[in-house]
Amino acid sequence: MEHFFQKGTNSDAPTLLILHGTGGTEKDLLPIAEMIDSTASVLGVRGTVSENGMARFFRRLREGVFDEEDLIERTKELHEFLDEAASQYGFDRKRIVAIGYSNGANIAGSLLFHYTASLQGAILFHPMVPRRNITLPNLSGVPVFIGAGENDPLCLPQETIDLESLLTEAHADVTVHWDQLGHQLSQKEVNEAKIWYNTIIKK
């Protein structure tokens, strides 16, 4: 997978896995990662699917409707890549915190939905529910931050409510921050994610 790795200065910090939105690149969220923890190592991954020339992490049938078969396959691909990257770059595989936006948040959410302990935690900006009517793994001890927009036209508030419910039922520790904006990533929610990270992850 096309990616980059930036080694941090704090060996006790987790590795931040950054996952871009549709049409992004592996470095899109690097400024966000550095705002949240400038001392942590960063692993940036580019989606392997092209939609009209725009990079994505998995295919969709139409706006808001995921190709579930492809989602499962791409989630497995990313999960296995994290194993390989940890070995290649020498970071702790058990200490990866994902930071995903939109499509990137959805693939991060899918890791949580399909694999036990694939992520230590996750910051999901404007995610949707990856899959419905499946049994999630036990996510006890896994903290999740969700940034959501009350006026988001692409990720409706009910998606956030449903995702919070499903993750909580799987025993994840979920924190939701609501903003009045739409689908764009706001400075306020990044600041709230940083506070959450410092309180929950770096405690």
C-alpha cells in the first residue's frame, strides 16, 4: 500500500494512523496528527481504490451506499498491512490510534467492526456506520472519539447516533463531539479530539 512513516520523538506515544477522505492522499491529515500529538510517530496510508481518479479506501455503489464485499476485503488488506508496517518500522502493533476523516474514518470504523485489538483507539471525524446487522468483536477498553456535524449533509446525525450505539454495545468507550457545521473538518473538533487524546490515550 502506498504510504509514508514519520518516526516520532516520544517512544512512549502510540503510532498515529492517518486515513484521508475521498480524493485525499496519505499526507492530508499529517497537520491534524501533529496538532493532536507532535511527538508521536505517524503512519499515513493512501486508499487503493480509485473513483473517477479520486483515491478511496473501498468502493461504494452510490453516495452513502457501501460495497460491503469490497469493504470487507479492503479492511482485511489494511489490517494485514498494519502488521507488516509494525514489523518494518519497528513500532508497537498493539499501540496504533487511527485518525480518519470521512472515507478514512469509515475504514477505521470497519477495522473496529471486524477485528479485535486492531486499533488501540480511534479518532473518527464524520464517519458513517460501516456495516449493519453484524456482531461486533468485544471492544472493551477501546476508546473512540467521534466528531460529527449537526448539519452534515453526507453523514446525517442518525448515522452518528447509530454508530455510537453499536460501538457502545460492543463495550467501546465512546465520546461524541457535535459541531453545528456540515461535513467539513473544523478547528473546534480537532481541538476537542486533542483534549480527548491527552486525557484518554496519554493519561
